[in-house]
Amino acid sequence: MAILQTTRAASDPSFVGQSPIRHSLEVLLKATIVLLPGDGIGPEVIASAHRVLVQVAQSHGHTLEFQEHKIGGIAIDLYGDPLPEETIAACKRSDAVLLGAVGGPKWDDPNAKTRPEAGLLKIRKELGLFANLRPIVTFPELLDSSPLKRSIIEGTDILFFRELTGGLYFGPSGCETLPDGQQRAYSTAVYTTHEVERIVRMAADAARTRRKKLTMVDKANVLEASRLWRRVSAKIMHEQYPDLEYEVVLVDSMAMHLLSRPTSFDVVVTSNMFGDILTDEASMLPGSLGMLPSASIGSSGPGLYEPIHGSAPDIAGKGIANPLATILAAAMLCRHSLGLHAEAEQIERAVRKVLALGHRTADLVPRGQPSIGTEAMTQKVIENL
Ligand code: IPM
Ligand code: MG
């Protein structure tokens, strides 16, 4: 059998979203995946997702090669750099990257030379990952773990497209001392037409494969950069996507609507900072951060996949972290970077089955109720693949 390298699916916008896709008949035989466990519970949840991927690959006859590299606090400790050159090079050579989490109190000193988070921001930029996909889907079995009423959240299925390499995160910033001794600090939200166009198009393509509705979130009543978003996206939607329902919502009202009528949204597209905030808010709809994966993709090259939750230093090393978000991120990796749709669905089905069977990690049950640990949960998923 010929050894084929993976098709770089992330370059194909039709891979975005949950469905149908070209290349789906192509068989992937060989791919390289870089694992970046990072800090806190990162290594534990990455170990789980790794085991799931190995099992899935074996059962389908794929050859996945895994390489592990350092990012975040651990990389600062070892190399004085949250994103060593070697890690960047390995990621660039790979077909996909699976990341755990970065950060922790050990590296929180505001006067430190560098921070773990800088590694994450830099890898996004280095790999050109301008689109961060964050699906917010409620699991029927977990409806009662959400702090919100079942009647409000039932049926929620939102796909966020957060712009990831521009805006306030990457615009000119600085801090200077004024003549009177005060300090003056600034961060600037900057976007170009091209940066807005490519993410809006990607989001609209995804909406086309879903419920055909796109919501663009901005603050155009105040911010100039938002007014650019509004003009650019209105033009694209009018000219290229007349078949989609298109609405614009101000970010402050979006914060409210997400909690009052989450089921009225399908695909949501927004800038870096607004997307950061809104997706953390939205993550409470399904009940636990421990369930939510995310994918960061660019126009070509490897994608980066990670759980939405952070490094959770308080529970690191205790063997109780919920590995499901990272396992679901591995499913997204199969779908978006490797074009392995059946395999992605197989993983997602196994997760749903395990939940339906009643298995829960500690974050998914009320305090004091019985739960299982990271290891056991991983084993359950593997048994149900
Ligand atoms: C996220 C995180 C990061 C961000 C931090 C860790 C830099 O909050 O991925 O949402 O702000 O983008
Ligand atoms: Mg965030």
C-alpha cells in the first residue's frame, strides 16, 4: 500500500463546520502529530487523548507518529522561553498539534520577563491560526449540570469563530512613564479588510453546512475597528452569501442574549477579544468547561487543537481532571486536519455513550457525589469506541 501523507484539510474551508466534506473518501495512512502537554492538568489530559488517538488509529490502520514538545511554564523553567524554537519547528513540520494547557501561579509574577501565555499567543501567530472554532453544544445527559435552566439551554448548538491573530491581542501596545511620574499604558485593536474577510468567509461557509444563520458580533457604536468589521462583513454577506440569514449584534447585548436565548444562534463570528470573553461565557451553557474542545486553523498548514479549559493548577497531578474536552479536541483534529470524519464521529459517539452510561468526572457531579478519575474515564471512552 502506498504511504500517503495527510491531505492538509485545514486549507479547505469546506472542512469547517460539522459536516460534509470533500476528500472524505481519501484514506489517511500516515501523519505526524505534535503533542504539547504544557502545564497543570495539561499532561494528564493530553495523555488521555493520546491513548484514544492511538486506539482509533490502530483500529483503522492509520500510522500516527507522535512527538512531544514543551510550551508554556514548563518551557520557561527548562529553556527560559515559553515557546522554544524547537517546538515551533516541530509544529511547523507536523500535520496537526494537540495542546493541553499553559500557565499557573508559579509563573504569575506581573514583573516576570515572560509568561506562559506568551507561548500560546506566539504559536498561534507562527502557524497563522487566524480562526478559532469553539463549538458550544449541550449534551442531553449533562443538562442539569449547567447553572442555567434546562428550558433555556436545551438544544443549544453554537459554533463560534473567534478571530485569533489580530485585534487587541496583537495591535501596538506599550507602557510609558509620563513627566508627572504616572504611567500610561495602551493596547490597540487593529484589523485590516483582509483579516476580517477571511474569517467571515470561513464562518459563513460553515453556516452554509449548518442551520444557515450567521451572527456577527461587534461594538460598532463605539469602536472604529468594529465599524470596519461591520462594513466588510455586510458586503461579503450581501454579495456572496445571500442564502444565509445574517444579523449583527453588539457585544454587550450578545453577552445577555447568550444567556437568555442561546438556541437562537447558529454560527457566531467575532474579533479576538470579544471571542475570548464570549466563549468563556458560553462555556457555562453546557455545564462544564471540562467538555469543550476548540480548533485553531489557518489557510494552510497544521491546525492546533486544545480544550477550552485552562491548566487548573488546583487539581493538577491528582488524577481527577476531566479528559473529555481534550478527547473531543482530538476528534476535531481528526476531522479538520486529517480529514478523518468517520474516526472523529467515532470518538464523539464514544464520549456521548460514556456520558449516557452515567460515568462522570468530579466536575460533572454535585460536590460529594460519586465520580471517576481521569484514567478511568479515558478507559471508558476507549472501551466504547
Ligand atoms: C484562550 C485563553 C488565552 C487567550 C490566554 C491563555 C492567552 O484565554 O485561549 O481563550 O486569551 O486567548
Ligand atoms: Mg480565554
